[in-house]
Amino acid sequence: MKHHLIIIISFLTTITFGQDAHYWTEHFGTKSMLLSNSVVGSVSDLGAVYYNPARLGQIEKPAFVISAKVYQLSKTKFEDGAGDNIDLNKSKFGGAPSLVAGTFKVKWLPEHKFAYAFLTRYTTDIDFSTSNQMYGDVIEALPGEEYFSGRIQLGKKIKEEWIGVSWSKSLSENFSIGVSGYLTARNQSSQIQTSMQAYPENERLEMYSQKNSYSYEHFGSIWKLGLAYQASRFSAGLTITTPTIGLLGEGDVYYEHFSTAYETNSSVYELDSQNGLDVTHKSPWSFAFGVGINALKGTFHLSSEYYGAINYYTIMQSESFTGQSTGEVKSAKVVNELNSVINFGVGYNIQLNEKFGAYISYSTDLSAAIANDNAIDPRKDLIYAGSTFHSDISHFGVGLILDLSWADLTLGTTRASAEYKIARPVDFPTDDVDVAVVGSTDSKVDWSRWRFIVGISVPLFKQMADKWNL
């Protein structure tokens, strides 16, 4: 298999599907999930703590919400990812992020409404690996044929959780105002580990091993101001969300590069590990507007949200270090830069009868990531991009809500999908070895995520008593 190498290096470093550059991937509240974020002006459940706190003043029967029974199936397919007509597939099934929210009262403020919320704002968990072994004239620079093996492991994790309190007050029969304040906790890590070995006819083992990784945690606060208007057949809402106000953060980086070199004495040994590094994390201003229109025995929901750009900045940077065998001075840093984006969503719900309601929706989820080369290259500066998923996502949702005597039961599903093409570069990363790939140099990436919702909204005890006529 001369000149043919079924191992992917820089290709995989750019494939990190998840919420590293998207703002509308998660939905909060059982009804709001099925309406795909189209509820800024018309949210009718405790998803209001996120979408528009001013709506809390207009919800007649606030409920204690647990939307934790959400499961998701995600699939990723790389067409020609490991060579011509050789696809790579990855599937994962498990629980999805949740919202837990409820209302409470302050005795000396009877005209004010309050709520608390725990929510997962962002989440990514990628664990991908591929390996191969072969015998043949794989590497031209080595004499004759050789045994060749290689393995790549790629991982990226992001989790950002918010905990906060919301306040709302009706200023008139139709108009209300609200504010949500959140403490945020973000954990992000990324690593790629590559190992390759060749055993040629001269029985001299050649090898290459590299590991690059970083991780950090950051704590901050975010505030959301909301305005809401409610009429008999029309509602509207406006929100402004502040950037993250940093409180504290800390991170670490790790780098290793070990390799031999055929017929030379330029073997490489480089190793560096640093922790306790300062961390800066930024998020943009956002402005959202939405309306709800009662028509055709149901309600149309329309919303749009603008997110501002974030200029190039450094999240975390290590001190310079000198490679033990090379004498080269290097430093690692994690950077980010985001475009401005505008998302929109549309949904419709109809009450089929006293017990059943149906929902359908669609929304965009545009990527804010800057399109550039984020591959890790040990021969260049160690620069890692914090946001790498450049493809736009589309969201669809459908479902039913059953009004029981003691709760509202939600059953539904949502689907998110994206596809695009990327280059399929393969390069054995030493200056002395030249390996090429035969055939197409593009790989088509198809990604999809199904979520299955079994939600429950339980009215507070007073509303339960009203339903049961106690």
C-alpha cells in the first residue's frame, strides 16, 4: 500500500462538534424545548428564567419544573474520513442537559415574583479515536517494506452551568419587567494524542509520539434584563444579556513530543507541563426580541437574537519553555475569536382539546467560530483554538403535552443537524518522512442529534389544590 496511509492527524484536530461556537443549541423548559427557542416574547413555563424573566410576572400558574428526563442520540459520520470509500462513524447515547427551576415568595414584597434556576448552558463531550496497522512500503524514506501502526485519540469537553435567581414585577396590567442574575461555572478541556511506529527491514524501530492538552475552569456572572408586554391576542418581549463578568479562573497545559529520525541523530525529546495559569473567558452582548400571536386556535411564536462579535484574545498562556533536545523556545496558549451572529426561531402550538396540545418548531443555530486553521502543529507555535465548530446547525421540534389533574406531561423529540466538507490532510509529522494520500482530499462530515423528551411540570401546592378543588 505504497503512499497510502490510513491515519488521520491534522484532520481530526479540527473536528470538535459541540457547543464551542453556538448559542442556541440548548433549550430550557418543557414547552420551550418543543418550540426551539422561539419564545422570548411568549414563554409560558419556567423557561422564562432564561428566555425572559419579565414573563414571570405574566404567568398565571408558575410551576416547579424538572426537565431532566431528556435523552439524546448523537451521530457523526466522516465520509472518506480514513481514505477513499472508507468512512468513520461515531454514535453516542445518554442523558441531555437539564433545567431545574421553581418559584418562591418574599413576604414583604407581595407584588413581586421570584424564581430560582439551575441549568446547563453549554455542554460538549467528545471522545474519538482511530487506529490502523499495515505491512508494506508505507514510508518511502525507510528501506524496503515495514510494519506500520498508528493511533490517534481526540477529546474535547465543555460544560458551563448557571445558577441564579430571577425577579419580575408587573408595572401595569399589560407590561412587566424582570431581571435574572447568574453565577457561571465553566470547565473546558481538550487533548489530542498521536502515536506512530514503523519497523523496517533494517530492524531499527522508528517512532513518533505527541500529546497536546489543556484544561481550565472559570467562574463569572451574567445578567439578563427583560421587558414583556401581554394583550389578549398578542404578546411581545425584549431581553438584553450582558457579557460574562469574570470572577476567577485557573488552567493548565501539557505538551510532549518524542520521536526518532531515520539515519540522523535528530531525535526529539520535548516535555513541558504547567498549571495554575491565569484564565480569561469572554462571552458577547446579546439582544433578543420575540412575539406570540394567537391565531388559528393556537399560538405562533417568533423570536430572534443577535450576539455581538468577540475580538481575538488569549484565554490562557503558558510561560516559555525550552525543548530539552532541540533547544527551541516555545510557549502554549489558548485563544478565541468569534463572529457576530443572528439566530431566529419559529414555532406553533395548538390546543387540540382540553387535555392535549401539539407543538412544532424550527430554529437556526449559526456558528460564530472564525474559519481558520486550528490544527495543532508541533513545528509551529503551540496555539489552540477555543472554538472550532464552523458549521451552522438547524433545529426541529415536535411534541405533545397532556394536561393531567396533577401535572402537565410532555412527550416530544427534537433534531439538530449539520454537514460540511473539510480537507483531509495526512502528514507524518517529521521533516524526514514524506507520506501522501491517494485519491480525494476532502471528507464530508454529517452530524445529527436526536433528543427524546419526557418532561413534567408540577404546579405548586396552591395550584394543585385548585386543580383538585380542595
